[in-house]
Amino acid sequence: MSFFKKSTRYEVEQFGGFGIFTLLFFIFLYAPIIILIIFSFNENSSATIWTGFSLDWYRTALENDGLRSSAWNSVFIATVAGGISTIIGTFAALSTSRRAKWKGKKATFGSIMLPLLLPEIVTGVALLAFFSAIGLSIGRGNLIIAHVLFCIPFSYLPIRARLDGMDDSLEQAAMDLYSNEWRAFFKVTLPLLMPGIVSGAMLAFIVSMDNFIISLLVAEAGSTTLPIFIFGMVRMGVTPDVNAVSTLILIVSVAIFSLAHLIERKR
Amino acid sequence: MRVNGDSAILINGLRKVYESTENGVVALKRADLEVLCGEFFTLLGPSGCGKTTLLRLIAGFEYPTEGEIHLFGKNIANLPPFKRPVNTVFQNYALFPHLTVAENVAFGLQGLKKAKSEVAEIVTEMLEMVHLGHLADRHPDKLSGGQRQRIALARALAPRPEVLLLDEPLSALDLKLRQAMREELKRIQEQTGITFIFVTHDQEEALAMSDRIAVMSEGQIQQIGTPEEIYESPSNQFVANFIGETNLVNIEVVGVNNGTVECSVAEGLILKCTNNHNVVSGDKRTLSIRPENIRFVDPSTSGALPCKLIEKTYIGTDIQYQVALADGVELRLREQNTWRDGKDRCSHALGDELAIDVPVGATQILAD
């Protein structure tokens, strides 16, 4: 036996120990999450010692009014901000990839993507200063504005990628077949772009649900989001009801992603 | 009612410059041409010659920098594509992947706001015409290349355009399918009576299908004529070289009598040809001689030119020879590889001293 198994092609599994490293890698990725899920069913109030199975912590979590209202708050903000940023992202993608080359094309693309690279703390502080400077205080409105801002690149990217992969001869064919610009857009461009738009909206929704730093800085009293509320709970010590909430959020996220995947595969 | 022989498309001084780049790329220097109603007209040329630009200008995907395009007397040069009664078969077919075959074919008719019953009727008729009625509910990605091609054709013909534009529609198909589609296209053109403007870089395709051909190069039309005219009497070096194979020989006119010209090729080497360009003594021109028109003859024949065989290539149907004449002038010639009463087909050997005959009518003086 040599170190490399005989093969005519270059395949990574020929390297010795490939299987073990793969296994370690997946343990590293998922072990903490699996442990979190297991302990959410713990009977005991300790987050580290298993004593028996129970659903009590789920009841405790769901009966927590603060948790419920902050979860609702987060879903509302993510839906509105995700929706708005997807609409803006669609327009941005159309206007950057469906027109003749112009001078500032690269710069425009860069400016749209820049919020991805900016440190969140910078964006957060800037927004906080800006809102107080203009005296804007509309509760959840402030959070929605902030979330739209950092969600745009996330919804823009998949839409643009889809659009770039779409031959513009399809739109030409539509125009050739007696469709004006509007009919060509609604009958051809939009339906073909839909999977990209759905992915963009999903991404924006998840990113918004997940955001902590900017939300913490911008949120006003009475408009707490779920991550901020959970952070508050953890400060008192990790109790299994936090595990239960986290498990619920995980289930929702996985469900949304699976749904998006199914929608995309269908077409 | 349109009558065959009417002018379907009349193009005057059409010019296209792409301004997006620094200096502006001239895609079409100047085009003047007329396509007649019911004609199968081909734009033929190498890639980058401006043929696709010309087609896109007629379709309306580009607007001209200068010039006019008349469709049955009406200038359409500045109308958007959806206001031109002209349809296109795209090179990559451009079928709508989210629609079924039937919905694809119906797309143009719905754009024209035809009644539902009429749309359904025409779609059925069109799918019958291309023999694909059984695929009406499939999506394009479930079809083979040849089937997509026919659906693209059915979709473009369904609104009954005044002129059908075809942008290299056969180039993505394999050889056997391409030849079958040629006949199919020709049949459909004759059946529908619609004027076809066909773009291709394949000269064989152009010669086999067209009523008339416009040969293009470097943004200009080089010659317009029937396949026979283009092949037999090319007007310039580009056309002679691009269509089929030819020998181009530089000559000086040394004598003109009764429509026959004596051309000096080299010291002591005179070729005779018909005077189709009114040349006079002293003119320096180029001659085009097709290889299949030159014959080996017995050296004692009058007018025979002595030569030496320097290359011989067996290519199946033909045998191709290269011979050297006086003063280093070389000519290519072809002989059909036929069975001649037991005579060895390739009896000539390299280095043999032979003689050839170049018939008077077989040589063409080119315009430039």
C-alpha cells in the first residue's frame, strides 16, 4: 500500500487521512448546535448536565411576553426591510446589467456592494448620529431604514447574478414578437428573474432577522428585536429557555431555506 | 396584396457606427440593396463583415447612424422592433424557457392582440408545418437542437411577418441535421411565400438555398447576384477567393482583339480570356481561374501550356494538383476521381513534365 491509492485522475480522497479530517470538520461545524438542541429538551435548569427529557423550556419560552413581542418585532422588520431592499435590489440589478456600457459602471457596482465590507459598528454609529442629528424618531421605522440599508447588497447580488446569466436575446425576441418594453419585462424578464428575486428576498430576510450590532445601536425603547432580547436573557446566565428559543429560530431558518430551494428547483 | 417581384426591402445608404468605444467602430460602411418580395436572399460573409449588423438594423435591435430602410415603401429605420412587421429566427434560438412550445409560438400572436381562437388555430397550424404538433406542451429545455430550431422558426413565422430574418440559424446543428434543415427551410419558404433574409458564413449553404446572395466583407457589400453569377463571374478578388477555390494570377494586358484579351502572366506565358471589363492594352489586372476548369492535355495540343507537377493531394471525390509554369507561376487544378476504363486514376507522378489547357471562357478578369 502506498500513500496514494492508484487512480488515473486527481481526486482529493487519494490523500491519506482525508476521511478523518472531513469528519472532524463537520463535528467542528455542527457539534455546538447539536448540543444546544439536545439541552433545550433538558428537564434540569442547567445548560450542561443532562437529567431527563422535557418540553418545559419551550413552554417557558413561548409564555415569555418580552420574547414573543421582540420575535414579532423582528419578523415584521425583516419582512418590510427585506421586501423594500429586494425591490431596490431588483431595480439596481436591472439598471447595472441591462444597459449599454457606461463610464461609472464599475464604481456604481462597488458603491452598491460597499455596505457589505463596511464594519457594522461604523454603519451603526453613523446611523445613530444621523438619526439624532435630523431628529428622526419613528420607533420601528428607524430600524427598518437601517435594515434596508445593509440588506440591499444581499438582495442585489443573487438578482444580478441571475440577470447576468440571462441572455438579452430573450428580451430582444420578445420585442421582435410585438411586445413593447413593458410586456417584454413582465412576460419574459420578470418571470425568468423570479428565482433570483426569491433568493435575494430570503437572504435579506435572514440577514435582517440576524442583525445585532446595528439594531442594538439604532433600536429605541419599545422596539427591541429578537437578537437584542436574547442577548439580554443570556446576560443573566444561559438558561435552557434560551436554548429552546434558539432551536425554534433554527427550525424556522432551515424551513425558509428549504422552501426557497424547493421553489428554485421547481422552475 | 404583395406581389412577388415587388420591392420588399429597399436599403439606401445605410451606415452604422458604434459610438460606445473611443474612436467608434464602423460596423457597416455603406449598404445599398433591394430584396424582392418572395425572394430567398442571403447575406454571406466572414465573421465581422457586417452581415449581422445589417440584419439587426432591419430587425430594429440597432438604429442606423445614417440611411433608410424601406419595407414595402415605408421607412422603418427608426421604428422599435415591436412596430416592424418583421420577425427573427435567432442564432441561439432564444426560446422562452419558462413557456411551453405552444406558448412560445403564441407569443407574437398575443403581442398582436389576436383573438384566442385564432391564436390557437395558428399555433396548431404552425406546429403541424414543422411536424412538432406532439410537443406542444413541452418546455424548450426538453427538446433536441433540431427541434428547438424548428420551434424558433414556427414562432417567428406565426405572426406572418412581411419579411423573415434568419441569423445563422443552422450553425449550431451537426452536419446531417443541417442538410436536412436546409431542405426544410427551402420548403417552408416556398410554402409560405414569405420573403427570407438569411445570414450565413457558409458559402455552400448560401449557394444551395438562395435566390440571390449579397457577399459582404469589411462592412461593405462586395457583390450581389444569383449563386451562378457570384460563383462564375466574381466581381473582385474577395468574392473570387471567398466563394469556392480559385487561382488568382496577376497579369498585364498585352493585346485586345474582338472581345478576347491576351494577358501576359510571365515572360513567354500568355493566357487568353474574354474581355468582360473593357480592359485595354497595358492594364494590370488580376485573373481568377477556378481549379476545376483547368485540364491536363497532350503537350502537342495547340495552346497547351507546359508545366511540371509539384504536388498531388488525394481528397476522395477529386484529386488536387499543383503545377509550376514558366517563371515560377503556380496553379492549382482539380480532376474528378472517376473510373476511366481501367486507366490508373493517379497516373501523374510528382516531377512529371505535363501540359495544361486553360479554356478562354474559364478565366475571369476581376474588377480590381
